[in-house]
Amino acid sequence: MTDVEKLSVDVATVEMLKKAQAEGIETIFDRAEKMKPCPIGAEGACCRICSQGPCRVPPPKKAKEGEEQKPQAVGLCGATAATITARNFARMVASGSAAHNDHSRGTALLFKEVAHGRTQGYELKDVTKLKQMAKDFGVAITEGEGEDAKPRGKEVIAQELADVILKEFGKQEGELINVQRAPKKRQEIWRKEGVVPRGCDIEIVELMHRTHMGVDQEYQNIVKQCTRCALSDGWGGSMISTDLQDILFGTPVPVAGEINLGVLKEDHVNIIIHGHEPLLPEMIAVAVQEPEMISYAQNKGAKGIQLAGMCCSANEILMRHGIPCAGNYLQQELAIITGAVDAMVVDVQCEMQSLANVAKCYHTKLITTDKRARIEGETMHIPFDDHHALDVARKVVREAIDNFPNRRSPVLIPEASYPTIVGFSYETIRYLLGGSIRGSYYTLNDNIIGGRVRGVAGVVGCNNCRTTHDNSHLTMIKELLKNDVIVLTTGCSAMACGKVGLLTPEAAKQYCGEGLAEVLETVGLPPVLHMGACVDNSRILMAATACVKAGGLGNDISDLPAAGAAPEWMSEKAISIGHYFVTSGVYTMFGVTWPTTGSELLTDHLFKGLEETYGGKWDFEVDPELAAKKMIAHIDLKRKALGIDKARERVLYDMDMRRQMEEAAHAAEH
Ligand code: BF8
Ligand code: SF4
């Protein structure tokens, strides 16, 4: 029997795994034990894009002394390992970019319907952001000339903006409008390389075409199209969905919340919303507060309704409303195993098919809501419809309430949840750093230049059952904080942090080096800033750009003392995100496993070659502490290039001196 204590550093997860074992319920952790990954596929060295394969081309064993080194095999068609691994990598980028862009298109379509007043329950909440976005997209916010100019109505602006935005996805030529938000130098690099993205539709289709049998067979050229495709995610779809969701549901500001399975309540109807698109969750959040719904729940014997999130849907409603989060990716089955979840409502992405089986063993209703994502088995489908979204939400909530009396197995909810402060949008960080009038990222830059803050790291991404749950996120982040590197986080990484208290201002003192702790305590910020869901990695791009524009730290993202990481990544979206960060100029570290080790040529190109062009590069390190050290070394290199390495040395010296003085004073007192 598996020793569950070794599978996760999260107490709630371990407790639920014990319950699963006792009740004979199989989880992803058991399957990971039984099924080892295919070693050739794991290296990206298996090609199955035509029916003459699959062709396997792993690197040959190193020849013994005196023996001749065997060359690496090629596929039946002659495709080399570099081509095969590059094609596999490219298809991950295509799928990841498609996931974010398709999410974004859905949001844009809803936005258009809201603008025309054709929806139920939605409104245009953040008009300031609407106007800002309209300006960026060339939509007038006033009408008439000069003194006669009058502000246009928000609906009219939104209607026009929706049409401009919807054209972005299918743009056949030219450049995505948001590219203009990047630092000037970055735009020049992209233009020179010919990688400025057009619409995601063409970039993804072209990448899929190029990776068809017998098309693009030069790995550098395949990677180039990966770049366009990934940039159409980061600066395209992801950024558009973040902005539109902020306009529709509100731009996040700091709010208190709680994270972990302990947020479920035994005597309440528990509803978990799991997935990625906040459109329906926003309406469910409204429906559960309606007095008729609460009394309906009470009539069924519950004290009330507890709504909680899982995965990125959780991040969306946590950031905007403080609705608690039940856990991250590897906890989805475990939530059901508590026996307390009356309905789990899913839309798209990162939902394990096994949920249907686990739900069957308890009383949980698994409700799919998106026409693109059904799950086989005893699931219920209640389709989302933006024209009647609130009614759909009410239907979902009623299903959960009706299911409350059906609870059967003993309920066990771990007593684990941690208070957090979340909601750090790019705009909020600017405000907190400098107030509304002089709000600017310059305060952060100033602290970086002065050396109190050594640098900035974005630590994001998934859980992966091939490594100890949450451990790499936490080990890496603690190492960074100890070395005065402030951390921005999104996705499942953010929840790992929340579960151990890293998303509280109090954590600054406990985990940070002196310089960073001092800065954070002055402004009252947590050392790890939760910036949202995975599409909200675009907020990190905006924050990085704002740092460049605030001055003093070079003139491009690649000049910043910054690094990115996804230490427990597993999804194709993570590869798309990683690639747009690398080609936006960021040193990007991945953990667990790396999908191109089957080709040294391609791996070298990604880990070294790209840096010459983009100033950013990929890297891979399994050990999270070592990975953090490499990130810090990169940050220090950038500090040196900026000529601010001395400042830090001086500050450190000052700190040491101060400590010595304090010790001396202390000794003198006694
Ligand atoms: O988009 S971090 S496991 S939940 S893919 Fe999925 Fe990875 Fe979690 Fe959100 Ni992102
Ligand atoms: Fe094999 Fe070439 Fe077909 Fe790939 S495309 S499966 S390498 S024959």
C-alpha cells in the first residue's frame, strides 16, 4: 500500500488520501504508482503523426570505450529527433494557446451580448477599464469635436469594442493590437524576427499544418512558429480575456479569502465550481445568495449554501469576491472523497475524467456545463446559456440542494484552511505601490535598484502527480523569498502558497530576507502576490512592462532582474505560457520533466539559442531549491548588467552592520 504521507506536503491532501485508501477509492495518485510514464514519449522522441509510425528515436546509449557510438535513429520518413521533438513540442504550444484563446473568444462573445443588453444577470462593471481598453483598441470614448465633445455611453463603446476584439482572433494579416502594449524594444525584436502574431486562428492552424507529416522539417523554423502561436496567447487571447473579465466582473482589488478543503461545511449544501471560465460561476455566486435559494436549502435540512472553487475557476471568484477555494488541481477527486460535496460543476480544462467514477462512489452530482466538454458516465449536463445565465445558475444550485439529503458515506472534512489576502491585479499593485495620484511601478524599481528587493519571480502553474504535491512550489518560493526575491503567482501555484499562509502580510517577516521584509512591511503586502488564474499570467506581462516603463531598469523585459517558473507543470497550456514568457524576454524554469530531452539539438536551441534573439530562455531543473538558486543567479546577472549589483552589496553590508550593532547594544544592556 502506498505511503500517502510521501505524496503531498499538504495535510488536507494526505488526510483525504487516507480516507480514499480506507474506502477503496482509486485516485490519480494510485494510478501514477501503477502506470509509469513511457520513457520515450516523455522525452518527446516518439512520432505518431502518420500511420507508418509510431517511430521511436530516443538518444542512443553512450558507447563503451573502444566501441563506435551509434547514431540516433530517424523515423521511417527520415525525420530526425530534432524534428520529431520539435513537432511534439509545437503541438503542445498549439493546444495550450488554443485553450486560452478559445476561453477568450467565449468571453468576448459574452461581452458583445452584454454590450447589446441581450444577457441575463451581467453588466459592464469596470467602466474605467472599459474606456482604457477602448483607447488601446482605437475605439472613441467621446463623440463630437473640441469643446462640443461628449462622452459616449458605455454600451456604445462596448459594442464597438466587442466587434474590434472579435476580429482579433481571426485576423489574417497585420499585428495583434495588444502587441503595442509591450516595451518598444521588445516589439522591434519581434518585428525583426518576423514573429509578431496575427490572429490566434491562423497561428494555430499554421502550426498544426507545419507539424503535419512531411511539412516543416527544420526545428528552428518550427520553434519560430511556436513563438508566434504562443505570443498570440500571452499578448492576445489571455490578455484579452483578463481585460474583458475585469470589465464584466470587476478588476480585482485586495480581498480576504480562504484556501483548502476545510472551507467545505458539513451542515451546508456544498457546491464546487471547477474549471476555468468565470462566466457561469459569476452567476452561481449570485444565485447562492438569493433568499429563496437559501430557504430552499434550509427546507432540505441544510444550514445554508457553501460555494467554493477549484482550479482556476476558484482563482477567478476568489480574486473578485473572496469566495473560498477548496484546493488545486490534484485535490479535485479528494474534494468529492470528503463525502460533503453535493454538486461539482465543471466547464473546461484540467477536469479529470476520473471525477465521474469518484462521484459515483459518493452522492456527488457531477454537472458539466459547457458544450465543448462533456464527461462520460453518470454525469448531468446543464448547458450554459448567456441569455439565461442566472436561470441556468439557479438550476445548478437547485440540483445541488436537492442532492443534500442523499449524503451517504461518513463525511470527513479536513480541518485545514488558511486565510489569505488575494486580488493583486496589475492595476492594484501600481496603486498600492504609489497611491492613486503618483501610482507607479517606480517604487518597486527604486527598491530593486537600492537592493532591498533583489528581483521579481513569477512562480505559476500546475500540480503534477509525478512529483510530491505542492512541494516544489513551496520549496522554490521559500528559497526565493529568503533571498529577497518577491514572488508573483497564479494558477495552482497560488493555491499551494495560500494553503501554508504565504499569501498573508504576516508571512513577510517569517519567510523573507531582511530587505524584502522591510519593504513589504512598510506597504503591508504579502510576500507572494496572487494575481489570478492562468489566463492572468498576462497581468504579469503587464506588470513587467510597467516596470520597464517606470524607468531605471533597462528598456526591455529581458533587462529586468526577473525570472519565471512552473516547477510542477503538467498541462499543454503551461508550455504555451512558458514559451510566450521566454520570447517576451524572461528566463523560464520548468520542473518535474522536460518534453524535448530526446533531442539535444532542440533542447540546446530552447535553453541557449533563443537567448541570443529574445534575451529569455527555457531551463529545466527537477530540484526546486537548485532551480530557485539558478533563478537567483540569473537575477544577479541582470543586476550586474544594469550596474546595480554594487547597491545590493552595500545594503547587505549595512544590514550586517546593523545586526552587529544591535547585538552589541543587546550585549551592553545585559
Ligand atoms: O489553468 S495551473 S493544473 S488549473 S493548467 Fe490546470 Fe495547471 Fe492548475 Fe488552471 Ni493552469
Ligand atoms: Fe514515422 Fe515520419 Fe510518420 Fe513520424 S511522420 S510517424 S517519423 S514515418
